[in-house]
Amino acid sequence: MPALQPHPKQERIINMKIINIVGARPQFIKYFPISNAIVRFNIQTDARINDVLVHTGQHYDYNMSKIFFDGFSMKVPDYYLCVGSGTHGRQTAEILKKTEEVLFEERPDVVIVYGDTNSTLGGMLAAVKLHIPVAHVEAGLRSFNKYMPEEINRILTDHISTYLFCSSENAVKQLKIEGITNGINTGDVMYDVLLNAKEIAEKKSDIIDSLGLREKEYGVLTIHRPENTDNIEKFKEIISFVNSVANDKEIIFPMHPRSMNIYNDYFIKHTFADNIKIIDPVSYFDSIMLLKNSKLLLTDSGGMQKEAYWLKVPCITLREETEWTETVESGWNILYKDYSGSHKINGSQGLLYGDGHAADKIINILETGFINE
């Protein structure tokens, strides 16, 4: 197939086509406000943005994928690539190959990728090799741990993308350190989501009552990152730490399929303390309600670290480092090896991650960017 050509420069693209590439639960969440912003843009202007959604199938478990789309009443993906699991190289290659086929079919004006997964990297590579501009949502994050595959995905995507949408000023500064000067602080689309989701969750979710929980009398635990679940010794260390913190507290643990696999293979059920209650994965709205009403979060999730900060729930991050350094500086978050029994809250520090309108800013920038080419 011949390579796609860069879009010709013109004053305005009345019918812009954007392809959004998602493949894992955090990306479904980040896409939600972008989708809504496109709808608002189409209503409020004489232009038209055609939103094409590509789901790579990187997360293929029903509870981690379809149930989220159903719960948010999001559009059905236009393409489902059925990539599934595999080694990083195999999975990324399949995403690249199958995304390329979609790009030849759709010929978009821009491709949006989210976060730091193999779907991010594979989608970005497919687009740039066809000379299609790439917009990276959540650019500029760094853990400075290159043993993490996510870190490699972030760095490569940031150094190639045309549009770099950052969640905070710190992310913009990090890009500048690396010689990238086109980072834009739009704020965090996850904050957009949370503001909307809290209202929906309070109407839709009954998980607090169904589990018989009392407000601020329990904690929440989540573990899903490969660095914790693919290393038996690390997983044992995390379990030991969680048990020590749990003590006599009730802890609710919606177990991710990746954690379930290692837990079933190598451990027996009494490995976790009796007061740690393992439940099936929950919907995003149930997750919000569990977190909102809890007194403590233990997690290796980047998204939940921020949600805890916004909901003012003390968080212990089950990792050696975090990209969301602002949450640690605020005192609401602490790395587990630094935890000594309490948090030292420094205050909210204002709106560290924007004002809840990041998605609208991103869509307006993309449309303006094409006008000004």
C-alpha cells in the first residue's frame, strides 16, 4: 500500500477526522471526556469532527473492558482489533500492524493516543510512519525507571508526537529538559472524568450498601502493574506490607485478573490477612464510590493516586516511584517504603491538574492547530 501523504495545508478542515486509540481501562476513562468534548464542539461550531474509536483489545477481559463502555454509555468502538495478551514485542507488533490497516482505511487527520501502554506505542508508530500527526494525552510523565515498559512507551511517544498534552506544569518542564518545547499544560482529562463520574456514581452505584461498608471505616487495595504481579518475591513483599498496614482495618480488594493469576498459581487464600476482603473487579463508578467513602487507599495505579488526591483520601503507592510527584509533595500520597504509619498533609495546593476542562482545551487546540498550519 502507498504511504499516506500529509494533509494539505488549508485554512480550515470542515470535516476533520480523529482516530482515538484505546486498549486498556485507564485509556477508556481518558477517552470519555474527549468523546464528550468532540460532541460539544460539533454542536457549538460550524465545523464537524468525525470521532473514530479503535479498541486494540489489549485488555480483553469483559470486566476490564466491555463493562466499562456499558457503564459510561460510551459509543461502541468502530474497530475492535482483538490483539489480546502476549509478550511486549508481539503485542506491540500486532497493535502496529492492525492499526496501520485501520489508518489506510480511514485516512484520519490526527491520531490521539493515551497514557503509556503498548496500545499507545503501537498506535503512535503506525500513525507517524504514515505521516499522520499524533496527539499524546498525558505527555511528559516520567518515573525515571526504564525497567518499566510504560516508561519506554512514554519517552518514545513524547519524542515523536506532534501534539503533547500535559496534565501539569511539571510535565511541561520535564519535556523541556529533554529538549521538547511544544508541551502544553491543558490539565488532566482524568479530573474532567471524576467531576462527571461522582454524580453518576452516586446515582448508579450501590456497592457500599451491598458490601455492608461504613463511610471512612475501611480501606481500598488495588494491584495490577506487571512490576508487582510478574515478580513472585515482589508480590510477596507487597502482601506482607499490606497485611502490616491493614492490621485490624477492613480492606476491600477488587482483584485485577493479573493479580488473580499469580495469586491462584502461587498462593493460598489465607496469604492475605482475614480482614482483607477479595472481590471481583468493579465498574469505574463502583470504584469511585469505594474510594470516595474510604479512609485509605493502597494502590499501584497512577489514575487512582490522582483520584485519591482529588477526593482527599490518603494514599499509599505500592511502587518504588511515582510519576505523580505533585501528590507526594502535597502529603496526600506516600511511597510504601517511606510509610511510617501516617500521612503529613500539606494542604490541597490548589488545582494541580487543571480546572476540569482539559478535554475541551485539547479538542480546541487540535482544531486550531489545523487551521493555523
